[in-house]
Amino acid sequence: MKKTIISLSALTIAVALTTSFTSCSNEDLTVESAVQPAEQTYTLSIPATLDNGTRAVNLDNGDAKSGTSSSSVTFTDKEEIQVYNATKKKMLTGCLTPKNIGTDGKTCELTGKLTGKINAGDELKLFYNMNILDDEYPANDGFIYNEQDATQASLIDGAEATVTASSIKDGVLKTADAASFELVQSMFRFNFVDENDKPVNIKTFRIQSETNSLVLYYFPLETEKFKNQPMEYAYTFDKTISGVFYMAVRFNESKSSDKDQLTFIITDEEGYEYKVTKKAPKGGFKNGKYYYNKSAFKLEKTSNRVPNIEWIKVEIGQIVYPNDHNCYYANGVEDENSSKLPAEFSLSGISNGFCFQLQHGATIHLNGLDATYENGNNNQFVNSVSVLNLDINGENRVTCSTHSNAFSASGDVKLSGKGTLTVTVSKYIYCGISGNNYKNTSNNYEITTEIDVTSQLAAEGYTVTRSARQDNADGSYTWTYTVKPKE
């Protein structure tokens, strides 16, 4: 399918989506019922039309209206249409291709051969532009909207149609109706600037819906209850992007209404966070639309700043992003027994307003981190519901002057590396770090001078000393932990 977007200039754009319908060959999805016609090869020729979308919707000033920009989706002759027998819950082997495409690209004949079992009266679902070969996902998976990179590509909108088999004679299958394709998502044109109207170099990009209408995972073959899996969109780009870019977005239209609004959260290459919100048009956001602003979206800079994070061993790779309370939740990969292992990641640079919740423990490499976490919903900068290993390199500082702890774990806390970690917290009885092996009942917090805590906090092969306690006279206290390899 080809999409042309016309605004100030004509652009042919597309976004790569990871989908599961394999090219001209699909595995069975379910077991058939006992009584079935014999499997055979059918020849088809079905007239088809494409949705007139994506209609342009101008979001300027929060007052959505028809825009001067336009968008057109057209058939192309090299694409393949997969066919699913919804009555028998079976994918058919083979595919259909567009022929005799009309001059406007909106009409064609879908021709080809399909192998399987079909009765007259069976409902057939046709999937257009949803056939990217990807061995990572089984055939009953669907679109994953986080698999976009905002760059130009050859594929974009998926579309679906439903027809009914009317007759079968001498291997020729006819349908009772033409295939009228409808787009399964919308297209957004983005352009962001800061308060001074300067372009922002975007490193990460998130989209949230007020009414939870965003569909992150779309499973076309599932029932309505499970077809649309909601979650916010989150992207980490390999290289920063700026200026105009495009994203495909699917909505659960039953959840989007006049009360819906989208919040766009951006971090730049230095970790600074920006936000902007756009209200939904009357009736909510719809699929098969082209949403854009004539002017750029003007961002508001927040006080938050994201540190440099390298996810080394986490359950969902780079798709780790903070929740509404600016807290990152990270699990490790699974072992051979499907048990979660501790996560592993590194932190460096400046951080403000973010924290980490680790459900199965973690190893964190602190490589020159300067973090501040004040007045957040979490009680500390890092909370591990298991072991916590801190690999400390260079000078690191974590300030949580309104919280009782900087680091806490229900398991042991162990320090390694070569460097310092300076912590500032509100309660001196925890000394900034708390673990099963380093509690207020055993950490000698009463000692206000420098003390060796190797026996409690050091990983094997290292020494750890805790500096004298510093009273900051504002209700907070500071210690510096120095970690060295044993000589």
C-alpha cells in the first residue's frame, strides 16, 4: 500500500511496523472441527476498494477541523494480501495481489490462488499490508506499534476487509461482495519546538492517552475483548531526530471520546524532559485519519531530567520507560526455568525526579551519576525487592533529602568497583543505604566518624569505608561511601 501525504509539499512517507502475517505462507492457528471439506486450491478474483482515508484533521489550537493537508492510501501491484477463514479459524496458504489498479489507486482486482478448506458461506478476512516476514513473532501476533523509528520506509498502514464465500465451482471461488478495505490505524505528523520556537533534538518519545485509548498491540485474529491491548507508546531512537516526522497510531475507538487527550513526553539528547497535550477532536480520536498541526507543537520544559541509561539485561529491552510517577520498573530476563533474573543496567550523567523499582533485584553500574530525587511517590531513589549490587565507578552522588533512604533492598546490598557514592537523606539511622545485611539495627549509625563497613557492604574482593556523618542543618544528612579493590 502506498501512502502520499500532501501538506506544504508532497511527501511519500511510511513507518516500519513489525507484524506477524508471513508472506504467502502461514501456519495453522487452531485445530479444525471434525467435519470439513477436502483441502484444495482455489482461484480467486475479487474487486476491491480502499478506504477514502486518511482524512486530514487539523489539531491547531485544540480545535480540530478539516485541514488543507490531505492524505491518500493507494494499492500497489507488488504487495500481498493474506486471507484468513474466520469461520474455520484457519489461515489459508497463498496470497492475493492487486491487478488492474485504477488510475486513482483506490480500486483493483485482487487475484491469486489460495490453498485450504472453504465452504460457501464462510467468512473470509483479508489483511492488506500486514504481511511483513518476522520470525520473532508467531502468526497469531499482530502489529506492535512501538516498533517504529519515524523514518521513511516502504510500508505503512495496514488495512482489513471481510468478504463471504458465495460459490465454489471447478476450483473457482466467488464472493458475495467486493473487498472494501478499512485502515487499522491513523497517521500523525509531528513537529516539536521549545518555548523559544527552536527545534528539539528528540532522543525518547512517549504518547499517553487520558482515556487509555492507545492500542500498543493489535491482534486482528482475536475476539473483540482481546483484539486491542492498551498501553502507552514509548520510543527510544538510535539517533536524535528533529523537525517533521510521522508515526502510525491505533486507537480503541470505544475508549476515545471528547474527554480524551494525548500527552506527548519528550526527552532531548541531554536528558531534559518536555511535555505538551492535545485534546481529541469532537467524538474522540479515530482510525483511518491523518492528524497534524499547521504550526509546530510548542513544548513546555519540565523540571525533570532523565539520566543516561543503558539497559544491559532487562526483560523488555529498550522498551523500559517511567510510569506516571516517574519511576522505572525493570525485571531481568528469564532463566531456563522461566524464573526472573536480576536486571542489569548502568546510570550516568545528571538525573532529576526519577526513581527505580526493581522487582527481582539488579546490578546497577554507577558511572558518574549525579541524581536528585525529591518529593516523589517512591520512598527512595532505588528500591529492590531482592538483592542489589552497586558497581561504583568514579564520583557518584544521589540526593534524597526528603526521603529516608537513597537505596534499599529486601535482600543484601553489595558494593564493588572503584569510586565513591555520596548519599543525602532525611533520616540518619539508615545512613542512606538499607538492606538485609545493612539495617539500622546493625549499621552502627551511632558512629558519626569514619568507619570501615567492608564486612557488611563489600562484595568479595573489595573494601568499603563510610565517611563521617555530615549534618546539613536542614533536616538532611550526608555520607560518602568509598569503594576500592582489595590490595
